[in-house]
Amino acid sequence: MKYLKVEREEDIVQITISRQDKLNALSLDVMDEFISLLDVLEKDSSRVIIITGEGPKAFSAGADIEYMSNIGPTDAEKYALRGHEVLNKIEKLEKPIIAAVNGYALGGGCELALSCDIRFASPNAQLGQPEVTLGICPGWGGTQRLLRIIGPARAKDLIFSGRKITAEEALSMGLINKIIPSENLLSETRAYAKVLSKNSSFAIGISKMLVNKGTDANLDTGLKLEIYSWAVCFSTKDREERMRKFTEKK
Ligand code: CO8
């Protein structure tokens, strides 16, 4: 791959967006590479995925403005659909996906982080949805995922103003999970990923699906889905072995 660096350490895969000269902007080529890679990761033995950006400055500065400045509605729709395909895959993939936000996460870059399950950020991170400053609305799920993560009033503030917020402010509004010093961001994220990788990947995958579905379902539907999903866990060897180990220890 040209724009995505992929490193594997045991069950953990780290994807680094590698377009540093353009602050890791998400061109069509980058999105195509994401689609191919996620198709592989969906089926392989990896248990946790980390997404980060190359260099000290940016996770990703968003969709490619140079490209967008020369297109009309038909290509814009294609670009939007490609972005949605990637972000929906990330959201639906039944493995934990962690964004290690190492600098700017703007527009599509912020939306990419929003589609991940957990967001850790370095103190120099700046997040935001500056699309309206360019005459467009957020187009890769920003109006929908941001709303669900931080609520409508805060989402509207960020989208209408297009302002960049610091990691501190992002933490205070629940947009990120934790701030980690830049020099430790990746090592701590990997250590966290390792903890997740030791837990049941089936149980984590099904929990991810339940939390995602629960965001839109009514409580009764969400709870019913939980009951049946919980019961399905009793069909796995993994559950049997984990419980047997616990009782044998006793
Ligand atoms: N796209 C393309 N190139 C970019 C982008 C971008 N989003 N961001 C930065 N770059 C390039 C710059 O053009 C520059 O390239 P070059 O050296 O060749 O001139 C290089 O990266 C470095 O950038 P700067 O010189 O601007 O670096 P600064 O440190 O001065 O500024 C900023 C950093 C503040 C991050 C600044 O680069 C910036 O404001 N970038 C744009 C951020 C932005 O507005 N992002 C939102 C884009 S819109 C979007 O993401 C929509 C998503 C939904 C799309 C739906 C599809 C239709």
C-alpha cells in the first residue's frame, strides 16, 4: 500500500495514514486503500486495530481540499459515498478500533476518529469540523456521529463555528477518551490494545454491535437484543474455557 502503513504485533494491527506532506489528508486513493485493508482485517486473526497518522503534526487534516476544489456534485457524491463506505466498515467491524489522534483531526479526519470505538489523543491534538468555512457541510457522518457522541448543542457549536478545539476541551465534552503525552501515545495505546486482545474477541465484537445498535434502538429493543446476544455467547468454546479456567483456579 502507498498511503497506509500496516504493522502487526501479535494480534494487534496498527494502520498509519502516510501522507505526511499533506497532513495525511484523505484522498480517494487513501480511502480505496482503507477499503481493501478493512476487507482483509474483517476476516483475519487480528483482534484489535489502531489507526493513527504519520508525523508529529496530524492524525488527518480531512478530505482532500485540492481535489474537492475542482469537482462537481456527481464526483462529490462518489467521494462522500467512498468515505461513508470506509467509516461504516470501521464502525461495523466487530473488533475494537482505536484512534490514536496525534495532532490535527479536522473535517473528514475528525469523522474518521468518530467512527472508531475509542479515541486517545496527544496534548497537541486539535479536533474540529471546519467544513462550513469551505462552503460545505460535514459529509462523512460528522453531523450524525458527532451528534450521538457529544449531543446536539455541542455538535451544532462545533459544526456552525468550524472552530478547532484542544484535546482538553475534547476530553471535557466526551469526544475523546483520554489525553496521553505525545511521546507515549502509541506505546500506551498499544498497551491498552493488548489488554483488549486478551479478552474474548467474540464477546467484545458482540458488545460493540450491541452498543452501536443501542445508540438508535429504543431501550426495550436494545435490551431484548442483549438477551439473545448474551445467550449466543454460551455457544462458544472460548466462553466454556474461560469459565472453566476460573472455576478450576478456585
Ligand atoms: N487537503 C489537502 N491538502 C491539505 C489539507 C487538506 N485537507 N490540509 C492540509 N493540506 C496540505 C496543505 O495544502 C499543505 O500542502 P503544501 O505544502 O503542498 O502547500 C500541507 O498540507 C501543509 O499544510 P499547511 O501548510 O496548511 O500547514 P499549517 O500548519 O499552516 O496548517 C492546518 C495546518 C491548520 C491543519 C491547515 O492545513 C488546514 O486548515 N487544513 C485544512 C483543514 C480542513 O479544513 N479540513 C477539512 C476539509 S473538508 C472535509 O474534510 C470534508 C469531509 C467530508 C467530505 C465529504 C466528501 C464530499
